[in-house]
Amino acid sequence: MPAAFSSPPDGPLLVAGSDTPAGTGLILFPKPGSLPAVWAGPVPAAGLDPADAAALLTAVRPCALLPEHSRGWFGRPGLSGHRLDAGNRPAAGRDWSPVFRPTSIESDGRRAEVCAEDVTAGLRLVTEAEAVPGGAIRVRHTLTNTGPQPYVVDSLEVVFPLPARAGEVLDFTGRQTAERIPQRHQLSDGLWLREGRRGHTGHDSATVVVAGEPGFRFGHGDVFGVHVGWSGNTVHRVERLPSNPLEIDDGHRQLPGVTTIGGGELLLPGEIALAEGEAYATPWVFLAASRSGLDGLAAQFHGYLRSLPAHPRTPRPVNLNVWEAVYFRHDFGVLAQLADLAAGIGAERYVLDDGWFTGRRNDRAGLGDWQVDEAVWPGGLHRLADHVRARGMQFGLWFEPEMVNPDSELYRAHPDWILSAGGRLPPLQRWQLVLDLSRPEVADYLFDRISAVLSEYPISYVKWDCNRDILDAGSGLRAGAPAAHAQTLAVYALVDRLRRRHPEVEWESCAAGGGRIDLAILERFERVWTSDMTDALARQSIQRWTGQLVPPEYLGAHVSAPFSHQTGRYMPLSLRCATALFGHLGIEWDITQASGEELDQLAAWIELYKRHRGLIHSGRMIRLDTVDDTAWMHGVVAADRSAALMCYVQLDGPRNDQTADMRIPGLDPARRYLATEVTPGERLLHRAGLIPGVEVSGAALAEIGLAIPPQRPLAAAVILIQAC
């Protein structure tokens, strides 16, 4: 039970984890009459004495997790809101600048809770901070209205101070089939604000906003990364404020400038209006801080995800998804032949994608009518499911529960079940409208229909898709007022309910590819479809940067056709397989058109995946910094430092003819290791001494590294390092 304080404690308090050798810490500096100022940053394995931090930071401008305008904060406030009072003039705008005073603080070293109140404004604030497995910190605010009139919350955000050495910002943008494109800029005075307004996380989501010392890279640099754990509209922010004069207790003093990073939920107008006694809680806002660059941040986020109950506990089976093989052309003979070939080369799960339900002969009709189309599947899916399972594979099925086609029986019966504002029909995207899951009857309908299908057939896997953004996200239950917040909570509730009813089913999150990837959705799903882009060259970047938040075992990565369905480019099989190897490997290719040689090579790559998936899906991800950006090197190092699996990819013609140094951090410097190329088929690295192998120390691998000669464009090689 945390130690409780009826008044602020005398000294500073450190919140940090104890399950990792080094992670992120948060130090609170209580002060009577005001919210605690905080320090946040990396904590070394030897720990930190919070009293030392207090002694060193006396010249630093105090910054609370909720900055208040009323205390001289001229940046973006932590809370923006006001009270409604229809009986008086003005009818709105009261209590807009609260002054919170702590009433209690609790802390046990891993968790702290600060309770504060502004009695005059009629507001109560609870801030929770806790260290999570993996080494990160997460914080959230809960605001309660204690006044008699409604209080409108326009925004409520968590803010962390940054040190002055943070001078560069990295975040992400993107689009469908090109998710998580990195963008960097120099930090300057003012506000860098990333808003996500798509109603779900979005292909262009900031994902993780990183601030750090200029020039930080994968393996070095002090960095601070923030992620908002929410699957709806979000705000990520970095702000640098100049100095500010203020009258304080000891006289006039020039407060120095300060830089902050943070975020929260983006609330639509009037979306959160609290009646007396009602409360609004922000999403958890995660902070990871590291002195070892972007890979250090990623390790903390990965450690958290691997601690969750929903994290996959069994080896990740090789998937065959039939979408790019057949699209809507469902024919038992073709689908059965795909199953036969897939089982023969080692596939372990078969996923029937879009097109199996009533009226679904193209993407313009049928969504919402979740029963098997008897015209296509006489007698239902039993014949196909039995055929698949007889060949030793699991059977999976695609759904898109949140959407509806206007051309569907569901929409014709219930046109009022959609999200809309102002009584008008929202614009169509992909011939779809969005169902209002905040209506209990809609959620019940979807639960009943999906549950009926899962109960009738031996389904062990569901691919849950979400193929459009939410426009005009108003609810009929609220007279068309915004309901994006309620919709997000309703999606969580429906997934949670289905998971409880069907605990044997695994779930994949897809949103037109990688449009909904965040820590909150991954509390409920065992896999994400990383992108609808299956071109292996494009996938290299998408997977490389999605890994900044999500570990490899979650990242659906499929071996696609020789000529990409998205780009038309030809990709050699070795690159397609090497790209899929470092994720959750699957196949999305009409392998009935593959040659016998191609099937043999694919089977060899699948065997390589099965042999090493335990390492890939549990080790620490590393991405090596290279001078020549046409050559990428990445891999995983085992948690016990006994092994590593690395990949060299030649994305294009090399910029020069110098060898690349594959220096591998994280191994035991005193141990001996055997490094061997294990690429199926043609071995590329015979000149590097990797056939049959080279025995060296972990220290040599870290400091000197393997010298990799330049390769032809689109070549890929896999190197196994094992302790002798």
C-alpha cells in the first residue's frame, strides 16, 4: 500500500521501476500550496537520490505535470476549460483559470498519486504516475467537477519538462501504404503540435514524438519519447518557452526558459461536459528516456508491451492470408489448393479475408451483414474450415465491425445507427459509413453477430479491420454532438467483451493497414497489420520505424508476389522473405502460381523463421547507424546475450565501395561467439568469412564488427551469432 501524506512530504519523491537495469524516472518536488514540480529523465542502474536532483536543479524553472496559466505559464496550458451557467451572463467562460492546491500525495516508489483541488473553481484533480515494466513511466490526469453547473473540458494534457540539451525533434507522418515516415527538425521557440483528428490513430499519426540532443541516432544520444496511449483523436506536443518575469515569494525574479513534451486526447467541441460529480480521465501518456538513442527508447516500449496479458504467449504461427491471392473471388477449389500448398511449405494458420459474408462481391456492399453468404458458400464455411484444419492449420476470418455499407440490409433497416452530425449523411469513404458503437443496440448487434460466427465455426483468429476515417463523428444519442471519445471507448468495450466470450481466439488489429497502432489497442490485440503495402522494399522502412513503438512479434509481415500489387516493382524472393522474417511472418501471394523452386525456397525461409522466432520475438531490437543509407543493418540480441540474429539489406546501389561495419551491441564482451551466414539459397557473404563461420569475442563484435562488402541492389543476408 503506498505511503500516504495528508500534506505534501518534506522531500522530493522518485518514481522509477526496479525490474530493468536502467529506465526512466520521475522526481516530484512537493511544495505547499502548488502542484509539485517534476524532473523526468533516464535513471542509471545505480539509481538516483532525489535530494541530489533538488540540489542541482535550483536554477531550473519549475514545471508541473499540469502547467497552470494562473501561475504564470504562458505556454499551452495543461487544462483548458470553462463552466457553463445558463442562468447568468456570461453563460460560459467561468472558472477557466484554476489554481490547484494539493490535498494529499501518495507514493511507494513505483507509483505516485497527487490529489489537488480548487475549491473556488469547483474542480478536483488527481494525477497518477507509475513506472511500468520495461522501464517507461506513464501519467494520467482525472478531473472531477465538484460544482453545480456543467464544466466543459476543452483539453487536459500531461506535460513533462525536458533538459536544455534537447534540441532536435523526431516524429512521424504517413499515409495508407506509407505509414510512419520519419521527420526531424530543430527545436526552436514556440509550439510543435501534432493533432490526430481521424477518429482513430491514423496512418499519419505522430506515433512517438522524440526530443533529444542534436544528432541522436539509433544507438546513441540522450532522447525522450512520448506516446499517447489512445486509439482515437490525439495531441502530441513539444514546446519551448522563453524566460518570464514573475513576482514570487522571494521577490522579483526572471524565470528562465523551459522546454516541455507531452500530449493527451484531442477533444472535439463540447465532447466532454462534466455534470456535478462527473469525471474525465485522460489516456495514459507514456514517457521513455534513454542515453542510448532510439533503440533505448524502443526497448522500454517493447518491454511494456511484452508484459501485457494480451501479449502473445505462444510461438507466432506462420500465416497464410488469401487476400492478395484471390481478393473477392471466393472459390472453394482455389482456396483449398492454396491451403494444400501452404500446409506443405510449413504454414500454420490460414486466414480467409474479405468477401465471405452476404452480398460481399465487391467493396461497395454487404458490410454489416455478418452472416455467411450461402450463394458463395453453400452450407457455410464448414467445408473450407474442415479442409484447412485437416491439414494441421488454424482457421482465421476477417471482420470489419465498425463500418457499414449503405448497400446492406443492416443500413436499410437502421439508417439511424451511423455516426453523423447535423442530421446529414457524412461523406463516404471506400463506400462506407461508420456505425455508432456508443449506442448499446449497435454494440449488442455486432457482439451477437460476430459471436454467432465464432461459435459456429472452429475459428481461432480474427483479423479486425477499420478501413476509413471518422468524419462528422456525431451521435444520435447526443443530438449529433461529437462522440469520438465515446466511440473509442465503445470499440474497446466491444473487443473486450468478445475476448471474454471467446478466450481461444487471437485478434489482429488492421486499419487499412497500419492506421491504428498504439499502446491502448495493443492491450487487446496480439498482432497488428503493419501496412497494406506488401512491397518488400517499401516495407523495410515501414517496419523499421513501426518498431520504434512495437516489437517484432506484433508486426504482421507477409511474403508477397514477385511483382508487388501496390507498386508493380519486382522484388527477389530473398528480400521478400528477409523482410518478413523480422516480424510475424506470413504469406500473402497466390502460391498456386509459384514455381517448384520458389516453393522450396519459401519453405526454407519458413523453416529458418520457425527455428529462430523465439529469439526474434523476445530479444532486444537493434538498428545500426550507417554512413551509407543504401545499406541497412538490423536484428535482435537475446535477452541473455547468448545469441543474435542480424540482417544486412542492400536497398539500392551503394554510395561507395567501402565495407559496412556490422557492429553488434549487447553481447557478452567476454564470451566467444560463432558468426555464420544462414541465408537460405545463395550465400552472399563468403568474402566476409562467414562460411562456414568465424569465431570471435563479443567485445570484437561490438567494437570492430563484421565487415560486410557492398552487395547488389535488393540483396539481403541473414547472419546468426551464437555463443560457443
